Amino acid sequence: MLPKFSKEDLNIYPKNMPKALIHTLIIACLLLGLSGLRAGRNIQGVLAVLDNWAFMLLWIPTAVACCAVPFKIRDNSFELKLAYYLGMFVAFIFIINKLRYLR
């Protein structure tokens, strides 16, 4: 038997958080990921862009959300979506620093 999900459970936006803020973070991560094109406009540049996008939009946010699962188990009102977006912001800051120091 499949679990029943409400519309709120399937929504990607956390409660009490502006949607424009989430959209801005996602767009900023996508644009910053394009910095991988400095490696060249060939396959190496494309792979660098895909690596940046995977790093900022998938790996680090998922790791932060997985580390926050005990908080969700302890407090049912905790939103893992917020932890995911926190991880996305942390990855964004990390990529900015990486671009600053690895020229």
C-alpha cells in the first residue's frame, strides 16, 4: 500500500519562506556553475560545469539534509527542505571561495 501524501508534503518550498528567495538561490547556483567554462568551451568545460552543478545542487545539499535527519526524527515539525536549501547555500559559498583561490 502506498503512503498518502498531501499537496503540502509534495511542495518544494518550505513554509514561511519567500519563493523568490529560493528561486534566487537556485538561479545563482546555476549561473555560478557556468564558471566552469573558464576551463574552455570544449568537453572539459562542459564537464566542469556539470561537476559544479552537481556539487551545488545535489551532493552537498543532500549530505546536509542526510545529516539533519536525526533532527527530523526528534522533532516532527523540523523541515528537511530548509536543511537542503541551507546545504545549497553552503555549497554556493564554497564554490565562490574555490573560484577565489584556485585560479
